Amino acid sequence: MVLDPEIKSQLQQYLELLENDLVLKVSTGDDKISKDMLALTDELANMSNKITVEHTKLAKTPSFSINRVGEDSGIAFAGLPLGHEFNSLVLALLQVSGRPPKLDQKMIDQIKSITEEYHFETYVSLSCNNCPDVVQALNMMSVLNPNISHTMIDGAAFKDEVESKNIMAVPAVYLNGEFFNGGRITLEELLEKIGHGVDASELSEKEPFDVLVVGGGPAGASSAIYAARKGIRTGIVAERFGGQVQDTLSIENFISVKRTEGPKLVANLEEHVNDYNIDVMNSQRAKNLEKKDMFELELENGAVLKSKSVIISTGARWRNIGVPGEQEFKNNGVAYCPHCDGPLFEGKDVAVIGGGNSGIEAAIDLAGIVKHVTVLEFAPELKADEVLQKRLYSLPNVTVIKNAQTKEITGTDSVNGITYIDRETKEEKHIELQGVFVQIGLVPNTEWLEGTVERNRMGEILVDKQGQTNVPGLFAAGDCTDSAYNQIIISMGSGATAALGAFDYLIRN
């Protein structure tokens, strides 16, 4: 039995929602994953009289495809879709059976209008919390358009392929056999990248907003909800709804919720936003902001949106260390998400740069997967909480080096080592390894506002107690501001403050 009783009970409820008969075409060999796959597909068939199993030869072994009777859907799973990919399996079963994907009609029409043939493959790790979004987006495209197919490939089940393609970060998407995209990408971004995105003129023709929120993380979602509740015309422009929270695995300090995961919290935020009359423009990157009669926000695609007031909530991103080799080997040994990319370094030596909570949590997680972890901390002492440090020092395959100034990440096609300077002795030292995880904090996403609004030397937007900047009518909230602390709950509070401040500004002007 592959599925534990609790998961099986949940799955049984979903399988009762199947609308039409399905055929699982299975291609297996003699290996353990093949045997587990046969057990999984047989369990599914035993749980629903709408599912049958057919043994055949597919492009990859072990793999199975989910199909309507007499019709191939184009959705396949090479490897076991368990762990974070279990939801991808459930949704694929439901959608192939005939239950419509939860998409607005405009996007469904966009996908159905595609006439070119697109054959996607996505390499994942089952512990990656970013991968399911990509897998599910491509699966939906395959369900809606027969010209599109998609195969999820578990990197652990196809190690030779991962090694031959030098895949060192997931999700890694290939299109028609060529590398297409690394990292999280939304359905809107996928359509944009293959030339079927939203037309810029369609965005420019929108009526002016009362409040336009730039950024879709916790601060942006909170701002939009508070503004919409006032009954004013509200819009959100977001490069990626959820922002940095999408990449957070465990959240245990969100008051009243003992524990949750980033993607789950983002899904709840999105659902809450959609309860209101808020115009959400996803996968759109802000380029420039000017104040004329109204604020005019120019997007990367050339569209211009107008609004009486604006709330900037563009958040922050991982800080780069800025040494030779970092950019050259990004996704080829240099990584930023231990949960996503850690399994690709199984049995290898890696370094974690950073001794704060995120760095030490990363080192602890990686120690259970890799051969050895070296933690490099610039300061004389680690900055992580004591409970984390105790756990770290209890691990036999971890070395901590303090007073270490990273000088260079070395390699040829991929990372083969890291060079650092001992800040006490000034001696230069080199460690041979295959991966480097950078965990040194965040930098605000505000470069595009250069010359528009007052910022401090770190690029954080300066705001008053109403969340207003030095520009009347322009507000800011969350990690892009000079807030004392970067926490989800604080960002949400500052988002609400900025929205109330914007409403007050509107009624006074």
C-alpha cells in the first residue's frame, strides 16, 4: 500500500467527484519505483469504478498518463506524484475527468486559442513547495488544449537525466526538448512567455482606479481588501501573487494559526481577495511611476494604468552576496531555496552562507539529505535563535566556520568549491563542494522607484504613521518600507494602515 489511511480517506472523497471514466496508462519496469507506481495506480482503480488501468509503453519508464476513454489528455507523471505533488495528481484526475479548472473564462479562451504544439516536461523534487504550481499550471493547459502535453518528472526517479542535463535547481521546465524556464512561473507568465499573454492595450484601456496596489504579497493583499471594503475602485498589479511567502515552507508565528505553509497561506489570501470586487492583474511587472493629474504606472509590457492613489507593496527578494561565481553558477550549484533544491544535492558536499535563522534552518534541513554541510558566517558568532544553534551543533555532518568572508564561488560548468578569507588571520582558504545555498537576508524591490520617492540607503521606502511617503497620495507597506521588522503579520498590518491612509487621503482630496 503506497497511500497511508488518512490520505486514502481524503482521496476517496475527491474520487467521488470524478465526472467521466478514466484510463491510467502505466509503463513500468522491475525497479522499486515501478512497483510502487503499480501499487498506486491499482489502489486508485480499486477506489473508483470510474478508473481502469492499462499496461503499455510510454516515452518514459516508470511513468503513467491520465486519459479520458479513447482520448489521450497529454498529462503524464514520470515518478510517484506524492509529497507536495499529491495535489497535482488529485487535480489532474478531476480535471481530465471533466471537472473544469478554476480559471476565469478569459484565460481559458487564451489557452484554447493556442494552435502551436507545445510539449512540456517539468523536473521536480517531491519536497519542493514551488514545483506543484508549475506542474498544475501546465497540466491545466494540457487539459484545455490538445496541442499541449505535459510530463512531471521526479528528479530522484530519473537521476541520470538530471545529471546529463546538469539540472541543479527545480522546478526546471523544458519545452519541446529545450530548456525553457527555471524556478516558479505562473500560468499567466507561461502564456506571456510563449507569446499568448494579456495584450498591453487591454490593460491601458482600464478605467482609472481609486487605489492601485503594486505588489501581491501579504501587505498588498491586506491593502487591497481594506481598500475594497471601503467601496472604492481597487486594483492589484502583481508580478507574482503571494510574493516571498510562496517560497516559505513552514510558518509558525502567524498569530492564531499554529502552523501553516507559505503556498497554503497564499491560496487563502488569494481566495479572500477574490471575495471582493478587486481587479487583479497578475504576472505584470511595474517599470515606472509618475504623478501627473493622476498617478500613471507604466508596466514592463508598455501598458499604463492610472489611479488617484497608489500603495507600493513590492516586498523584498533574497540578497545576493555579490562575489564572482554567484551569478555564473545560479541554478548550476548556487541556490537560494533549500526545500526546493536540496534533494538534488543528495550525497554531495554543500555550503550555506549565512548564520541567521534562515541560514541555520537551511543547514539543518540539508544535513538530512547531503553528505556534509559547511556553514559560513561573516560575524564572530551565529545570529540564529539558540534552539536552532543547539540542533545544528548536534548534527554530525555539519561544520560551522565563523569570521568567514566569502571571496569567490568556483567552478567550470557547475560549482566545484568556495573560497573564503578568515577575517582573523587574513588567510585565504578553499573548500571543495558541489553546492552553495545563499541565506543572507533580503533586499527591497524598489530600484524601479529611483528618483520617484524618498528611500533610505538600503533602498527601503520611508513612510509615516499612515503609511504615506513623501509624495502625497503615494503610500507603501510591507518589506519594501523602513519597517523595523520583516514579518508576515507586520506586513499585513502595514498594508491595512496604508489602505486606510489612502482612503483618508481620497476623502480629503
